[in-house]
Amino acid sequence: MYRLSIDGRKVTDLMQSSGGTTAGSGHMLTVDLGSAAPRRIRLDFATMPFGGVYLPPSATMWRVPLQGGRLMVLGDSISDGSAQNTGAGAGSWFARAARLLGATDAWEQGRGGTGYITPGSYATFGDRVAADVVAWAPTRLVIWGGYNDNTGSQSAIGTAAASLFSAVKTGLPSCQVLVIGCWAPTASPAGSITNTDTTIRTQAASAGFPFVSPITGSVYDATGALITTQGAWITSGNVAGYIGGDSVHPTDAGHVYLSRRIVAAWREVLAP
């Protein structure tokens, strides 16, 4: 799937199919811009290797400089996308938040099923951070996990979070970091979810990282002081529209909503 943007405007809000049906085969998309004029073109892809651009003989193309630093998220399927939203990770909250934050160099490092102590089919955050995050030197980083860990030991979650945050501080001393607490896809989260949220918040404060809780919408600064409380992200009034049929993952509308909540929290405690 792909999404085309021209001069900063998306042609379609959601990702759209390339029309390809056979994995591994080559396909060509033709884009007719209608007339000759300078334009800024952007293509976002989901599970679609990019083979290059063919131009008519009279056309030229040059690179647009990146802006907004390198924004990255280390997360799980809430960032990587699911069957409940269109376009996998390219259709999740992260791509939208990157646009709102003015970051054209945005790296989505979410892997479904992973967490602080839960490897899923990949590896834990701590085992992933050196290769997936630090090696690529982001200037802004969101760390969002905990849902896949919430039934585990709170002590183990706390220890893993402390180790992860230490690795980020050591490897990326100048990086702006926002930690998001445990995802709560219902209006009445279980005690294990609220406990995990508190555990992560405690470790974020110890590391000197700002924190926002999806359960309450409370935003804390780098010292752990409460800055503002914006209200729960998922409520009885919006759950039907924002959470998919699996009762866990956001819908397309849910990802739009989450991008705005996360950017609002970011701007409370970090530079825009």
C-alpha cells in the first residue's frame, strides 16, 4: 500500500492499494500531474519495496532536505499498526504525529507483541534498543509500551524499564524523549494495566524523562511533577469509534485521535 502527497497535501488520507497481487513481483504506478511545474512529492509505503522513479525526458527531480530532526518511536503494535487500521505502521498514529511535529525524517520502530519484558516474536525493548534506536541517532524519541507486559511481574517491568531508559540516556544524551504509559483500550482498565502505567511512570521520572498516561491523560515533566491532566484517552463515549473489533487496537479514526493526543502531550513538556 502507498500514500501520495503533493506539496504537503495528501491525495488520500488513508493508505491505498498499489494494485499488486503477487508478492515479490514488480509493478509500476503512473502518476499524471497534469502540467509541468515544480512540485514537492512524497510517497509513504507499507510492505512495499521502493524500486525508483522514472521521469519523462523533459523532467528533473532533486532531493528535498529533511527537516525537524529524526523522530522515532520504540513501541509495539499500537505504533506498528494492526488489522484494525489501514496501511499497517504507515497508517498508524506515528506517521500523523510526525507530520504535526514537522518531522520529515520519521522512523517507526514498533513491533507487535513486544514490550519491556515481553519479546513476542522479536525481542524485548531492551534487546532491540541498541540496533533499532541508538544506532540510528534519533533527535526525538517516543517510547510506548507496557500493554504486552501488564500481566507480568511489576518488579521485572520496573527493572527492564530502568535499564532501557539508562541505555537511551547513555547512547542518546541529546535526544528529546517522551515516555507513554500502558495502553488502555477500555474505559475501565484492569488493575494490572494501571499498575504497569504507574511502574513505567516511576522509572521515567527516575531517568528524567517526561511521561504521559493514556489512562488519565496526565502529563508529567522530566522531574516527575504533574503538569496537566487532559483526561483519559479512551472513554465510554469514544471507545466504539476508536477501538477495533479485537477490543485492543485502534481503528483509523482512533489513530488520528491518538496522534493529536500524543502531540498535545509532547508540546506540554518538550520543544515543538
